[in-house]
Amino acid sequence: MSYVPSTVAGKRTAQQLADVSRTLYERGWMPGTSGNVSVRLPDDPGRALITASGRDKGELTARDVVEVDARTGRASRPGQNRPSAETSIHAAVYRVTGARAVIHVHSPYATVVAHRAAALDAVSSVRVDRFELLKGLGLKDPTFTDLPVFPNWPGVDRIADDVAGHLATYREGPPGLLLADHGITTWGDSLGQAKNRLECLESLCQLLVISQSELHVSRA
């Protein structure tokens, strides 16, 4: 069943979520029904809206969202559509970082880096340094960052546990992460900031790929 927020702020938020999803689809970063976007409700940050599972992001509307508990990812209203299969990862980010928006896409260069740098059964990281675009990530030290790469376990809740544990330990890390062979997730204080950071990270991954230099990968 479609969900329609009851407040003006909620309806505006749902439309913003749909608009961002379509923009990222048009870039080729959400092929098919892949990817997911969420944002906390401005009038109740304990709840969030997230794209419904199995929706074509190029045709997404404000009715194709699900309201969930921002900290647990559980649907907060009965009878809604099924939320994205990766909702628990969004909840892990919200729980640990206090972010207000999370975006997950299958952008090509980030996915290539995630494929090349992944470890089979442990978190790894890719060193990114010197590039000017690092300044777009809001880092305490914008001269470098270690972008984490998580195993793409079949059980999404296991990925979410890995993400929560890592983010709690590395508080000064970048506002983004890679999933092995899968894609990239970013976050920020708004959908606009999360999208900007996504663009920066995808461009940084593009630079790593086209430079054809060996990736500097560390294992946790």
C-alpha cells in the first residue's frame, strides 16, 4: 500500500526523495531497480522515509516511499510497501553518525574500486590522498582519507552490523563507504549534502581508476 505523509513537511520530503532518486537514475547510477535513498523527517528525526523495494528509480514518485524507524530500520506504520532491502544499513549510519540523509547507488567507478579493493571476509580500505575533491567531504584533515570497503555478505543485517561497528570506531572517517562488488553509500546533513558527497566520492574513484596506478589497500 502506498504511503502518503500527513504533514506538509513530510510531503515535501517525500517529493525531494523522489526527485533525487530520478536524478541519480538519469546519471546511470541506479540501473533497473537498484539503489536506495532515505532521509529523516524534518518534523520527527526519529523517523525516516526510504525508497520502497523493487521500484524503478526513474519513475519514482512521492508515494513510493516507506516510513521507518531511523535507528532500527523497521517500518513504523502498518500496511506500507516493503522498504528497501538495505534499510538496516541506512539505520546503522543514522544510529552512529547522526546523519539526516543516506544514499546508496551503483555508480560505475566506485563499484570498480569496491571490486578491486575488497577482501573476502574482512573490512579493507582504500587510501585516497592529494586530490582537491577531498575538500568536498567535510573531513577534519582534507589531505587524505581511507575509504572503507565492506564484504557484501548475503545477509544485509550482517553488513549493517559491520558498518555500525566500523563507524563507531573510526569517527573521523569519510562520510561514505564501499560494498564489495556492489556500490557506494554516502550520507550527510541533508539530501543535497549527501548527493554532493556522493558526486565527490564517485569522481575520486574515477580518478583512481583512470590513473591506472595500483590501489593502496589496507586490511582491517
